[in-house]
Amino acid sequence: MLSRTARTPRLLSAGLLLAATVLVGGAAPASASADTTVPARAAVAGIGTMDAPDNAVPGSPPTGLHCTATQGVQGCFKKYGDQWWVQDTASDVTAYAAVLWENHLRDGSGSWGLYRSGECNNRLGDGRWGVCNKDYWEDSSHNAWGGYGSRLRWRSCGVYGCTSWSNWVYNDL
């Protein structure tokens, strides 16, 4: 479990998300649709929807991943398939490793904003890899905000802390 101070940003984000949802009457849709209307962006800049935490299932990571690592954890993103790979590398009893991620979209005017965020938790134990499957807009696709552009960044977190945010990875094939 995250310490109280580590949970504070997530709790704050959830509170701001609730406030933004009340202000605009709902959050942006979580999936693509054939509807061509552009939903209103949140009234508070940088607020998107927070996915429920995912628990990784065991797996063996493929090659060609974009990764970040710190003591006790390695977290990676696989563009094709939109997968988060997390490895617990700490030999401890807590068995905690996670990737905290953000997905930003570009709107019709070219401005970037937070669309979704979430986490992929690996509680499988020391040395074990786990995977969480997601579904993000492609960078070259017309997205929910009426523009083209989808990018991701993440932090790898374990019992010893988190990495800083990764560089942006544009979600294209």
C-alpha cells in the first residue's frame, strides 16, 4: 500500500476530478465512438478521468518496450497493444510495484490536455513481470476532443519511491 504522502497526489487528483465533473456536468467519454461531436473539455485545465487501478496478470515482456526503472521496480509501455509491463525487483515482503500513467490528447485547436490517468499494479512478487492491457487513442487518429494526437508518460513506483515522469511517448504504431 502507498504511504499517506504517496497517496496524497492521487486523492487530490480524484477530488479535482470530482469538482471538474460537477462543473462541466460529466467527464469526457472513456472510449472512441462513431459520434463526430466534440465533448466539452473539463472547466479546470489539466483534469481528465481517472481509470480504476488495474492489477497486472503474469506474463513475459516482449522486446522493444519504452521503460523507466528505479530501485525495486521497472515499468514499461508497449505501443502496439497498449500494454503496461511492470516488474517488481525488490526482494521484500510487500510485493508492490506499479506504473502510474497519464494519457494526454490534443484538441482541435492544437492544445494538449489530460484525458485519462491510472495505474497498473504488480503484486505478483519479486522478479515477476505483470501486464495490464489498456486501449488508447492513436496519435494519428481523430480523437474524442476533435483533434489528432495522443501521448503518454508514466512513473515507475515501488516501496522505495517513484521515478520522475518519463519522456512523452506518442501512441502510434
